[in-house]
Amino acid sequence: MALSRKQKRWMIILGSILLLLIILTIFANSIISNKADTFLRTQLSKLDSTQYIIDYEKIRVNIFNRSVRVYGIRITPSETLLEKTERSPAPPPVIEASVDRLRITGVGIMAAIKGNAIKVGTIRLRDPGIVVYGKGNLLEYKSQDNGNGSLFDSDTTAGGQFKGAFLGSFKIDNARMAYIDLLTGDTSMASNGLNIAVEDIRISQAEGDSLTQVLDIHDLSIELASHHMELPGGFYSMKTAGLNIGYKDGSFSLDTFQLIPAYPIGSFSKVFGKQTDRFDISSGNISLSGIVFDSLMNRKFIAEELVITHPHADICRDKRVARDMSIFPKLFQTAVAELPFQLSIGSVSTFDGYLKYQEILEGAKYPGMVILDKLSMDISGLCNYPDSIKKGQAIHVDAKAQLMNHSPVQIYFYLPIGNHAEYFTFHGYAGSFPAVKLNPTLENMVYVEATGGTVNNVEFYGMAMKDTAVGRIEFIYTDLAMSVLKKKKEQEGVVEENKFLSFVARTAMHKNNPHEGKDPRIAKMSFVRDPNKGFFNYFWKTIQNGIIVTLTPGKKNLAEDMSWAEFKNDWRKVLMDDWNALQLKQEKKNKKKK
């Protein structure tokens, strides 16, 4: 339908008005941008330029959508600061930063003028980069209080003129961070692809208290593509990738994790100066769900579930280096009870894990090793709340694996938290495998070689207190043959058979259990804990004691009071009786010595 002359006239008038408004808006934006640029540069010129220089490329203001954009922001250390840093033996870190674009929208101008509140729609930083320069490891710097207070302390927030503040969203897109050690020139920390998004940030006065500010966040999410850092001490570095944290849904996810030792096996403990475990650890995805992030403010860590896929641990101890006898490791359940914060995790699960433990003994060319493959664990009861401990809170661990890539193994731990006697129990099972599969463990850890035979099954039950463990073990095997090895001269780097000890092993050791027509030999396990060693040494040495009792001649420390089936029916009571009998025996020995 054709427009009338009157309608055309109105269309032209309205179009002209709209065009004029657009021109005026552009003109106004240009004027305000220039004024903002002049004002900002004037304010920056008043800052102390002996420390840092702050500059930017341009600023743009849009009054239509109440937005401000600042491009090419640069914060650089001054020449004076750089010279001071170079001269000082231990200077504080120096920071260099850049932001491709800072955008602020939805500023509540009238609310700010009236002094009621600061309201901002969004703040967004695009491609920020931060580089920190320092001498030494960043994590080893101690905070320095210059007496000037913090920008965020109670005096500066609660005493302000505004009753509250609101920010619709705050975003950082694709941030980069790095730390460069001026002593070595190495980048000892680098993070890439950091994205942070915070929604509905509110700062308000607490009800009935005009001096207290309350911070409330609707949601927070963090993404980090990759991170690498050298850990303090110079013995490990850490790499991670694919970090995602969600505040609202209480989630944490990490795609990969690596703990990388700085020195190879054989050198690590020597450089460290004392005997210690060398850890080479990695994992697939690590995820936590049901995290109550607000509880962190009250020194609590609460989560519903922790799941770790493909954990891989290669642990080596070099026993050629002297031990530090001043270290007294705590048992696992005691360490949980004495954490400096309250912990509650509903369940922990690991899948498809791999664990290799190695020891290098004096005179051995290669480390002896134990390998657990296809390792899975289910852990429950991780809670150290005082009320829960009073009610008998205990950690339950159910672990399954393949021993030396061959035999199925299952181990169960019951670990009461905060028990004054540090009581705990364990039991487990290993299936059938050729004895020669244990040679990677035997040859370089006890200088014994299995030359034949089959381990049919191993089943054990144990009970331990703070310093003494007891148990019983059924170790069933057939046609077991062993040779005792000795080391040749160090420079030759080979082992040979010790014929005399091998003869003793062949003639005195029980080659079968049970012997034909007899019941199996059931061994009583007992071990006094070395206080300078940890939980798993305590556990393994107890089992090792039972295996040796089974193999060696004589009936000392054999359990002949009941069958294995009778023992299993009431094993906790039986082991408590065994423990009490062992304590009584030890008391009598001590009296005789006196």
C-alpha cells in the first residue's frame, strides 16, 4: 500500500530525529570518551612512577548502554624498581601485567551519586597476562606487611560511604600467568587458558550491623587449560590440565595430574641427603562432587564423592642412603584424626590403577620391586568430626589388584579414627601364581631366587595397635624351590648362587604346605613396629613374618589350637587373645632382664 504524502512527511521527520539522536550519541560518546581519557591519564600521572608505570591505548564510553571499554592496558615495572630488584639478594616479586580489553557495562550512575549502592552490570577482562619476576621459588616468599593495610581489610570496606554493592557478572577470558626466576632464568610456573566467571556478586550490610559487610556469590566457575610449576625445594614439579571448578553445583574436575621428580632413581635420595621415598605419580581424571565450598571459610572440607581414574604411582626408596631417625610417621587413621581442619568425604573410589614399589639395597645393582596392577579401591568413613570420632568413626578400605600382573589380590582395612591405642585390623587374599613371578621382589630385596613351585593361595588376618601387630596366615604352596644369592664384586655387577645357603634352603625349608596327609601349617604373625617407618611398612613386615614362619622348620609360632575355619569364624577375638598373650610374654621378658 502506497504511503500518503502526510505519512511520508512523518517518516522523514522521525527518521531525521533518529539520525540526529544517533549522531548526537556518537558525538556525546566521543566527547565523554575524550574527557574520560583525559581524566584517567591525569589520575595515572599522579601515581608513584618509581614502582610501576600504568598505561593504556584508548578508552571508549557508550552512554547508551552505560559501558566503558579500555584497550591495551599495560602495567610495567619502572627502571628504578628493576635496578633495585637486580641489586637486592632477596627482593619481593615484581609484576608485569597486560589486558587486551577491559569492558564495564551497566553502571548504576544515579545509585552511586546518591551513595546508596554501587551497581555494575558486567566487568570483563579479555586476554589478560601476568608475569611475576623474582629470585627463588614463588611459594617460598613470606608475606610482608608494610603497615599500610590492605585494600580489602575491614577498615576500608565497612567504613565506606556505600551501603552495598552489586555486580551482575565478572569474567576473565583466556588469562595467562607465569613466574620467572631471575636467578636461573627459568619459567618455574606457567598457567594458560584460565577462564573465571562469577555471577551475582553482592556486598551488603549485615542485618542490624552497619559495620559488617556480607559477601554473597550466586555462582562461580573456573577453567584452566594447563598449569605447570616447580615445587619448593627443587625436588618435584607438577603439571595439570583440564581443571574445572563449579561453585553452584559443588564440583571439581581435573583431567590429568603429574608429580614429576627432578632426579632419577639412584640419585634422588643422594641429592636429598637423607633416605626418602621418590614419588613419580600421575592420574587420569580426578573429580569431586557435592563440595560445600562455603564450609572452607570455617576450616572444613566437605564433599560427597571423590573419584580417581588411572592413578599411577612409581615409588622408590634408596636404602643405600642413611635414614633420618628424627622422623616418626603417623599411622594413616591417626594422621586423618589430627588434620588441622575438619574433613568429611562420603566415598573415595579409584579405578584401573597401577602401583610399583621399589627398594635399592646396599650391594644390589637393580631395585627389588612389588607391582600391583589393575588396582581399584573403595574407601568410606573419611570423617574426622569430633562427635563422629566419639561414636567410633572408622575408615573402611577395600582394595583389589593383580599382584605382579598375574595373581588376584584383595585387601581390606578397618581403621578407627582417633582410637587412643591406634587399633586397626586388616585381612586379605592372594590367588594362585608361579613362585618365579616373585623373583623381581626376592632377588634384589632379600637375595633369594625362586627356582620352582606354585603358590596356591595366601589368606591372612591381622590386628595392630600403635607399636605391635599380630595375626595369622594360611600360606598354601607346592614344590617350592629356592636358591640363596650373594653379590659378587661391586664392579662386576652380577649375582651368583650361594651354594651353602641354597643347600640349607633346599634341605631345611618346607617345600610343600600342607605336607601329604597333614593339615596346613598355620603361622602366627607378630611384628614390633619401627617407629621411624610408616603404615605400609608396618603392614607388610607383619605379613612377611608369617610367611617366614610358614617356610622355616620347627613348630615355634605355629597356630595349632584350632583349624583355619574355626579361626576365621571368630578371628577378631582370637587375635585380641594372641595380642594379650604376646604382651604378657613381653612383660615377663622385661622382668627377667631387670
